[in-house]
Amino acid sequence: MLNQSRMPLIEALESYDREKVIPFDVPGHKHGKGLDGFHQFLKHYGMTLDVNSMKSLDIISNPTSVIKEAEELLARAYGGDYSFFMIGGTTAAVQAMIMAGVKPGEKIILPRNAHKSALNGLILSGAVPVYIQPTINEKLGIAMGITRESLERALDENPDAKAVFIINPTYYGFTSDLAVLTELAHSRGVLVLADEAHGAHFPFNPQMPLSAMKAGCDISSVSLHKTGGSLTQSSALIMRENPYVSYPHMRGTINLSLTTSASYLLMGSLDYARQTLVTRGEKILGDLLGTVRIYREKINRIPGMYAFAREVLDGNGAMDFDETKLTINLGELKLTGYEVYDLLRERYHIQAELADDHNVLFILSLGDDEESLEPLYQALKAIGEEYHGGNKFNFIKRMKNPEGIVSPRNAYYANKKSLPLDEVVGEVSGESIMVYPPGIPIIAPGERFSQEIVDYIKFLKKQKAMMTGPEDNSLSQIKVLGM
Ligand SMILES: Cc1ncc(COP(=O)(O)O)c(C=O)c1O
């Protein structure tokens, strides 16, 4: 018998609150500290302003008054002509821009380290991917951006491509030479879409990498909830006037899957975050950068740890770097990134954003300062002293892109069977498998399993990495194409 008086989720949330976790993950407001005015607003009006659309409050799907005005302000803040409030996360924005820009069967060029929202956008739109390999920093074990040469080759080989999709920046904070890539794509008459899930703060301090609108991109998906301070799930799509996608077409595409009951608290938080970023962002981000630089130096004196920054840029695939992404490479430590991630939370109540084999990543934003960075530094120092001296896992994971056999949409709708993980080598995957975060599929629907991919999935299982995607969460059985 289930006990209906229980509230398991509420209990877990209350327990999180009691633990007094120090958040180095998203959302960027960091328990309200980074958007204090809105924190007070919510305390005051949290429930009374949880309302639905009405004449005086406009409507998100066809805004004509206050939402329209707030969207215009947001568009200008980002240097665009139009903006759309999104309340289904940046996932909804990424998928809408792909669906609006590329028709079923048409080609889109994108890096294979795109987030699952983009790869799932291919299923929804029916677009056919042309993947380009991002450059890899072998020492760090991290995928960077894409080069001009790789985009030019893809455009030469696919003159019928309709769009290019660029990540600005990657999860780890690296950007490609966005203005050059955009100019190249435009010279071939190709639409440029930017995934700026991690770039919401870029336009507000000149020390940040170039933002998509400044670089000339046509449409950008911006996660204000990640580093802009707004509430989780709230995001925006920014668009400039362009010859490929019109405002009404973009609006219509967004409306296909938009709720008719959008949360005014989420939308209000976008308005608040925009106002804060425009009026105070430069100072807040400038102060944050000053503090981060001090702590990067301190962390780099801890044995076994390396908090990299602009010195790893190569002027090509890695053109610029966002210093508010604090990633620590653990090449000289006896622990993997996954183990450090778990240790930080269990022993020090510190929540990192993500881990991979050799790295652990912390997101710093409007709500961070010395008060949050000092305990992180102390915890890392203790871990470094205890565990330095050679990485016990010599697992070099940098795999080649899996071979794409069937388009993501055709694979999604194809007949499928389940096979044990050990028997899938050579089979075409019917589902995505990824570590979340970052949510970059190790294999996506329509791609062929290699022995290397299977070995890597087994390694991740052993590491107890947070795996998602397949129907069977235990990853014992995998869906592959066939009867
Ligand atoms: C690069 C990238 N794009 C898109 C998304 C989707 O954002 P959201 O979680 O707001 O749906 C994420 C989320 O982590 C991301 O990292």
C-alpha cells in the first residue's frame, strides 16, 4: 500500500534546504543571492502572482502589451530585433529555432558535441545532420569549438545545407571564431543558429566572449536561468531580422508546443534578470572576474589540480574562453571527475555542475563571491592533499564520432528490439545514451555502436555517472534498430 500522506519530493527538497548546500550548479541566481530584488519580490508575492493570462497581463503566445514590451527590452539588451520569452527551458528554444529554420529532409551542419536538445530537435524537425568534429584538447580531454576550415569543408560538401548550428560557448566555456563562422555561412546563404545556453551573461561585460547577436548570428537560444539569474526553466530566443526565418514564422513554430498557461513568475523573472543584467551586469560580472582570477591562482597551487583559463586557447577551434566557468582538470589526482563530484557533495556539501572522466566543472555567476569560493577552495585543497599523485584511471576516452547510418527521425520511428549491452557492437542505436549533465549523447538514434563506445559506457556505469536516455535506465538492455 502506498502512503498517500507522504510527499517524497517535498521531503527531498526540505532535506536539500537543511543541508545548506553551496551551489556551483545552475540556476545562476544561487539560491536568490544573485537576484536579490526578485528574491524579495517572490517572498512577498510568490503565490498571489501565480496567475494566468488576462487582458491586463497580456498573453505569451500573441503578446500585444506588457509581455510585448518586456520582450522588446530583452531583444535590445541582447542586440537583437526580436525576443521570445521561453518557459520550457532552452530546450524549447533550441528545438523551435531548428524547426523554424530547417524543413524535414533538409540539412543542418552542427558539431557532434551539441546538447541533446539539438539532437532531439532533429527528430522533431526531420532535419538531416551533417556533423563536424569539434577540435579536442587531448591534455584536458575536452571538446572545444569548430574551425573555419571544418565548416568550409562541410559547406563545400553540402551546398544544399540550410542552416549551421554553433555552440557559444561550450559547456566548458570555450567559443569558436563565431563572427568568422557566421560570415562564412552567410556568404553561402545559410542561416546561422546559436546555442547560447551558457552565454546569457556575455553581452553585459566586455571581458566576456563575443555574443551571438554581436557576431551576426540570426537566431540564438539563451538560458537566462543558467547564468542570467532568472528562475529555472525560463529562457529566451533572440532573433535579428534575417532573410531566412520571419518573426511570424518563428512565433508560430514556438506556439506549436507552447503551454496556454505560461507561468508569470517565470516570465517575471526574465524581466527582472534582464533589468539587472543591463543596469548592473557589468559591475557584478567585473567583480566576479576579479575574485575568480584570485581563486584560480590559489587552486592552481593545489597539488594535482589545474584550473585552466585563456592560456589553453589555440586561436582556432578554441578562440575565446569564459572565465566564469571554473573547470578543474584532475590529471594528477588519484580520483576521476565523477569521484571528486560525489566527494564534494557528500563530505563538503558542495554541488558541482558536472563531472567527466578527468574534470569537474563549477558554474560561477551573479550570486558568487569570496563567500562561496573560499569553502570550495578549502574543500579542493583538502582533496588535493589527500589524493594527489597520478590519475588511477588511464582511460583515454576521446572517441571518433559514431558512424551515422539512419537520420535521427527515421531511427526514432523505426522498429526496434532490445539487446544486452554486450551484444550491440555493429548495431544501429534506437535511442540516445548520455551522461547528464552535460547531456551530450555518446550515441544518438541512427548511429552505429562500436566496441569503443560499449567499453566507454561500461566504464561510465562503473563510475556511477548519472546516465540518461535509454528506456532501460540500468543500461543492461539497449534498443537497437531491427525486428
Ligand atoms: C549547451 C546546452 N544547450 C541547451 C541546453 C538546454 O537547456 P535547458 O536545460 O534550459 O532546457 C543545455 C542544458 O544544459 C545545454 O547545456
